[in-house]
Amino acid sequence: MPELPEVEVTRRRMAPLLVGRTIARVRTTRPSYFFLTPPAKLRRALEGRTVLALTRHGKYLMATLDNGQTLLLHLGMTGQLFTSDVTSPRLLAKTARSALVPAAQRSFRPDLHTHLVFEFGDGGPELYFRDVRKFGKVGLLATGKADPRIARLGVDALAIEPEALFAATRKRTVPIKSLLLDQAVLAGVGNIYADEALFLAGVRPTRPAQRLTRAECLRLTRAVKQVLERAIETGGSSISDFIGPDGQDGHYQDERWVYSRHGQPCKRCKAVIRRVVLGQRSSHFCPKCQR
DNA sequence: ACCGCACCCTGAGCGC
DNA sequence: TGCGCTCAGGGTGCGG
């Protein structure tokens, strides 16, 4: 679920709980493709390190360490980053070991999906990275050379300029929806906010990218920024898994125009919202408001 | 260079 | 209650 707004909300709330603290001990689960760096190596590299900064590009989080190394984090589809102060009933109900032990439902205990635990040894809250589907990623960036994953990314979606988007659409035959999801063009937009931005811009997701006019690219640029900024303000979308670092749900899902609203009336014109599949992703649009 | 597709994994929700 | 099926917001890598 996490797209740019959820990652940014996570970054803003997590930074004060992470920056300036020294990692005393790291616990991990078994090796899996979740770990870009093998867990044993990761533990050795992180223990004793102090976090200097937490930054974001697209959907990637990067923690700068005091030895110049960078820890890369990606939440994938079901990744959750939170601390032992978490109070989400949804999370606690899922991970409580036994309903017969009330204490287990009041505080989080790492379960089999909690792949990374930071203990700080300062008496403060621990940090957890939990990810059921393991599409998330954690690993150290090689120092001195650019990481291909990061190097591939286009400009962060919050900074996209109309002319750049217009240029990127030329000679591209893919549906505009697919282009918005291409992280090499602009980084951070996922399925929910692509559909929402296209609605706000009045552009149908199926349109071949190269057929968009300059004026439409300008509207789309504004729509992308508007929807992402509004989603950050409302704490992101908590449609299934996302929770903030303190366990708070986001509220953008209450404001969405089209995403997962197929069969329901358009909030603007009452036409029935439709759903089509583009690039193996479900896409939602209003047939009247979007041309 | 570009595009479509298979795949990585687990859980929720649905119809029967 | 339980089974089997479909679907899910992410990214990578392959072949055509």
C-alpha cells in the first residue's frame, strides 16, 4: 500500500524517533530476498552506528549512518515501520499471541513477519520493520558508487515539472496510467494516486501517453502534486495495511474520488465509476469526467 | 528503446 | 466451517 504519501508520513514521524540515536542491537529473521544485505552482515554493520538523517526519494527511505554508509528501506506492498509505542488495535489484534493474555493486546511483540528490530539501549522505544508479503527491502548501499535502484529513479513526484512530464510522454505508446507508475519517469506514484490524479486532471487512464496535449500534461502535473500533498496532510491511505509509526491510520481513503469505487456513482457527476486493467493493475475512472 | 508478462510472498474475502 | 479461487497499493527481470 505504501506510495509516496505513506512513505513521507512514515519518514516525518519516524525521523525524530531515529535520528541521533545509536543502534545497540539488531535482530532479524532468516535470510530471504527481503534482505538485500544478508541479515548477519546487516546486524554487524548496524550495531554501534548512530543515525544522522532519514531522507526519501520516491518510495525509498534512506538512513544516513555516522560511518558514511546508507541504509536503504523500501516498504513494498505490506511493509510497516513503527516503534514499540505503537497503539494500533488493528495491528495488536493481528499479532497478539493469545487472546487469553490481555497484555499481549496492549503492547506489540515481534511476530514471524517482523523482519528487523532495532534496540537502542537508551531506554527509549524499539523500532520494528514488519512486512507480511516480504515485497519490502532492506539493505546497505555500497559506499562510493551509485546504487542502481536509486540511480534508475526519475525526479521525485512532488517536484515534477510540466515540461518534463510532457517530454516524457512523447513517443510513449503506453497508457498514461502506466507512465505515471513508471518510477524512472517520476518516483513515488503508485496505483491509488495515479488513478486519483488522472481523475483530478480529467484524463482517462487508457489514453496513450503520446496523445496527451501540453495543456493536459500541465493539468496532470498539478493534479499529481495536489493529490500527493493532500494525502500527506491526511496521514496517507490506510486501505488495508498501512499504519503510521505511532499506529495511527491515515484518512485519505475517505476522500478518494475513484480508486476502488467501481460500480459506485462519481462524486462529481453521478456516472458509474468503471474499472479496467492496465499493465496488470486495476484502474478506476469516471467515464464522463475523464476523456 | 520499448512493451507485456511472469514472478517473488502471504492473507483477506468471496462463493459454494 | 472449510475449501478453493481471486485479488491486493511493490519492483525486477526476461523475451519478443
